[in-house]
Amino acid sequence: MAVGVFASLLPAACMSAETAKAPETVAAAGEVPAQDVLVEGAPVPVGASFVGNYLAGRHAQAQRDGAKAIEYFRLALEEDPENTDLMLRAAVVMISEGAFADAVIEARKLESRGADNSVVEYTLAVDDIAAGRFAEAGERLAVLPENGINRYVGAMLRAWALVGLGDVDGARSALAELKRGEGTNALSDLHEALIQDLTGRRKEAGEAFERALAGDGGLAFRAVDLYGAFLERTGEPMEARRVYQGFLAEHPESYLLQPAMARLEAGRPPAPDIASAADGAAQALFDLAGAFRQQNAQEMALVLGRLALALKPDFAVAQFLVGDILETSERQESANQVYASIKADSPFARAANIRMALNLNAMDRTEQAVALLRKMARENPKDPEPLITLGNVLRGHQRFVEAVEIYDQAVTRVGPMNKQHWSLLYSRGMALERSKQWPRAEKDFLKALEYEPEQPYVLNYLGYSWVDMGLHLDRAMEMIRKAVQLRPNDGYIVDSLGWALYRLGDIPGAVRELERAVELRPEDPVINDHLGDAYWKAGRRQEARFQWRRSLGFEPEADLIAAIEKKLKTGVVEDKAPGRDG
């Protein structure tokens, strides 16, 4: 089974996503107790019995309140201290919430009762490695069944436990087990390089790094970062530059190598990032957590990511991954706590702060988000990203004039623009159009299309706007049809085609496309309103009123509410409908 390991070496949120195949998940096999679909939220009352506290713990999980879930499970265990299923559930929640020391206590209880569970063994092995008990960790891992996730986690942790014992050949043999499966060479080669480097075998380390970067994962950030730093430390700065520049050629928008490039220019080689067997084990757990994350196996990814942090608490790339998993699970508050723990000098601090701001905005704490982004912009006067994010937040709250001002500042920071900046022009163009600055908006849309001629959202927005204003109708229709061809299942783009046909008097065509748009986006108030107008023009008055009333039920903007209420009284008296953001 292939493991696209380098796709897991950087969370997708930091740059363009890379594909990965991960080991099969173990939740279905009962390794991790199935969790409820969770939504971070309301408090839960304490139960008065085992059943009450158990159910309160499960409900706390459902409310994404891990601290409360742990509290209730502890209370339930006081009532039934021999309940191994509950111990396991509590241990997994403790690991997932970062309460590693508490999880170890439960894991040792489970071990003493003969519980056979891989997560328990990983937890105790990590505790052994952290305490320098490498022999105990190796013995524990050596007897794990060689199936599923054990084949990967067990082999890699055992390899690093052997490194802790000074048995480099044994460690390499453990890693060789990974090569039995197709596509896993990059993972074993990377960790062989790290082991050889740690034990002073620089020639062998360099060769293994080269194999790893030439393997099935390509140029992922974490591998490049580790190899480049190795080259800097071993007196090959020009080769390090070549490696860094190769990555930047594939990821021109990435900022993650800026500290490495600055360090290289200053001639200050870094200290080794993997400086101990525990560091290596943390890297192994992170690699596998990322692979599970790519496969959307969130629970196991979170467990492995937290175990990595138990070994190396300031492991920034793992902190970011854990935050990303929590954020994806709609646990924005918990994610922000993890993001806030990333050190300010980490390459991930910038991305973490931007994520924190977006999470604050998602939690309706918009002014805090705005303040954080403004602070970032002040502290990094050459960086456009905080301003771009701030402009997007303001535009999302219909503060269009403010958004334009912020986007203008971002464009100034960008300097000469190129293809990668089409989205900034598109975002500013939307804010300009909504703030009634059409000449500037049109210029931005056209420039964005110079960079990305087949960008469907730009084609749609500009074509829609032209049709709505009665301008360049032939070219506008060509743009909209092209956008529909590129995104045939996007309800907003199909709506643009339907509305353009309506504006041009093709009512049967408009009804056909707008009905399809409503099927694709049934709860969008503007699309329902447009279909109501088309029905009215088609003489289907009762259906028109139904669509307008339906639109009012989806919380439209104030100007659309007024227009619909008027149409419910008088019907369509003008063809032009309020515009909308896209």
C-alpha cells in the first residue's frame, strides 16, 4: 500500500494541496472508539450517577468541550473504576485534548488489566521514549501485531527507540520494514537520513536525503527544510540554495522558506532540528498524522499529532497541523489555543495568526479579527497577506468602502503584479463594484482575466455585471457561457446565465437555467428571486409569488427584501434586480 508521505509534511492550508495515500484507518477496526459528530458549544450539567456522568461526557464530546468530557468521564470512572471501555474512551479524549500525562495514567491502568489496544501501546511507548526508557519502548513496540497502522507507527517508533539505544543498524532494519509496501520508500529514506545525520554519518545522510527528495512525494516543505538545513550545517550553502529554490519554483507564493533564505544570506547555519531520538519519534508521528489528515481520518490524525507534541511541545509544524484538524472539526476556539502556542519566530506563526483571525471572524468576534490583522499589518509593513485577509473579512461583512482602502494598501505592498495576483484583483474588483466604483472594478476584472483568461468566477462576475448594465452584451454572454462550461454545477454561475438570458428577453431560456440554478442552490435568496421574476414574465404569476415568498424566507439583504415586497404587491415593474456579491 502506498503512502504519499511528503504530501503530509505540510498542512494543505499553507500552500497548494498535494495528493497523498495514507495507511488504512483503524477506527473501523475498533482501535479508537467512534466519536460523535461534534459541534463546539453549550455547557453540560454534571450527572449524579455513572450513567448520568457517562452521558454528560458523551454530550460534552458532542459539544466539543473536551475539558468537560474528561471531567465527566473521570466522575463516571469513580463510580465504575474497572470499566475498561470507559477508560479507553477517556484516554483517547485526553490525548486528543493534549492532556497527555492524564492519558498515560489511564493507559497504564488499561495495561495492568490486560487491555489489548494499539493506541494504549503508542501512548505508553511515547511516554517511555520521552523519559529515555528506550529499551522498554522498543520491547513494547516489537510485539505489536504487524497489521494496519501498527506496521507504520510501530516500525517508525521502534526505529527511533533503537536510535536512543545506540543501535543504528537495528533502527535501519526497522525502517526497512516500511519498504515492503509499494510507495513507502520516501518515508523510510527520510527517516534514515535523519538517523544518519543524528549519529554523525553525514555522507550516508546526504545520500538518503537525496533519495527521499527524489521519491514519490516530491518537494514538500518539511523534507526540503530538513535537507536544506542539513546542507547548511555541513558546509554546502550553495547546494542548500539550490534545494530551497527548487521548492520555491514549484510554490512561488510560499513564505515558509523566508527564514531559511534569510539565515542562508547571513551565513548562520541552524542547529539540528532533530537533535534526539525523541525529536525523531515526534517527526515520525507528525508524518503519519499528516497522512491520515490527507485521508480525512481526523480522529487518528489528531491522536498522532498530539502524541508528536507530547514528545516535542514546540514542534511548530505539528502544532499547525493539530490546529488545522481542530479548525476543520469546527472547533475554532480550541484551534486558536493551539495556534497561539506557536512561537513568534516560527515560519508558521504568520499563517497561524491569519487562521486565528479567520476563526475569530467565524465566531462572530469580527472586531477582534480586524484588530489582529491590523496589528499583523503594522508589524510586517512589507507583507500584503494580512491586508488581503482583512479586506476579505471586511468585504464579507459588506464594509465595501473600507475593504477597497485595505486592498489598495495590499496592492501597494505587492508591487509589480503577476499571474499569481489575479485573486487579489478579483477581490478588490468585487469590493469596488459593490461600492459603486465601476470603472476601477472593470479594470481590475479585465486585468485578472489577462492573468487567468479562463478563471470562471472572474468571467462570471464581469459578464454578469455587463449584462446587468446592458454593456458589451455579446462578449458578456460569451464569458458567462464559458464560465458555465467550466463550472456546470455552480448554482451562482448558472444563475448568471439565466439572469443574462432574462435581461436579453429570452424568457424560456431564462426559466430553464434559473430552475437549474435553484436546484443547485435551493436556499439562495437572489436565485429564488430571479426565478420569480422569470416566472412572472412567462405569465406564471402564482409560481412567481411563491418564489418571491420563498426568497424572503432565506434572509436576503435589505434592498432585496424591499424589492420583493414591492413585487408581491405590483408584480415586476422593472427588470433590474439588486446585485449581489459573488
